[in-house]
Amino acid sequence: MKPPARLRLTRAMRLRHRADFARLKQQGQRLAQGCLVLNWQELPPGTSTRFAVITTRKLGKAVVRNRCRRLVRECVRLHQHVLRVPVDMVLIARASIVGQSFATVERDYLRLLREAALID
């Protein structure tokens, strides 16, 4: 029996460069569902999935924004191995995420991935 894969978010999995964000906005696809907006672009096989989470000041003070960011990152961490192809994705938190439970955010995240055909 094979041991379960480690569910870690490494530094290499982060999108950090302005050019990557601009490329996703220009060439990528966009979808909104519930409390999240997803910008993504599929990558060639053999590359690794990268992501970023954006929380704006419209959501509230730093404590609120950090909680929202943690909820979205946890969704990505738990479901990173279900993606059928590697992607670059930017997840943008909408104002409706404030005060939501993890289960609600996770449901919206999985619904986004299904609608984008990134998971089966």
C-alpha cells in the first residue's frame, strides 16, 4: 500500500511575479462562483501547479483578510492532488467570504474547479 502524498504548499507553488498575474489576466480564463473568483491557465504536462490568493482591503482589516487568505489556501492545500492538469491560478476573495465557514469556502472552491473542468 502506497503512503498518502504529503499535502504541503511549497514556496515553488506560489505565483509571485507581476508578469504572471498580468499573463493570467490577459490570456487566462475567468470564472466567479460564490465567494471566490478564479483566473487560471492550463500548463503543459510535467510542470507544477502554482497559485496565488488575493484579498483586498475592501474585505476588512488585516485580521479579516488573513483569515480569508488562510481559508482559501487550506482549500488549495487539501485538494491540490485532484487537479487533472497543472495550472497557474489566481483566487480572488470576494466580500461575501467574510465570516464564512471553511465548509462554505471549500464548497465554492470545488464548484469553481468543476465548472472550469479542472477536476473530474
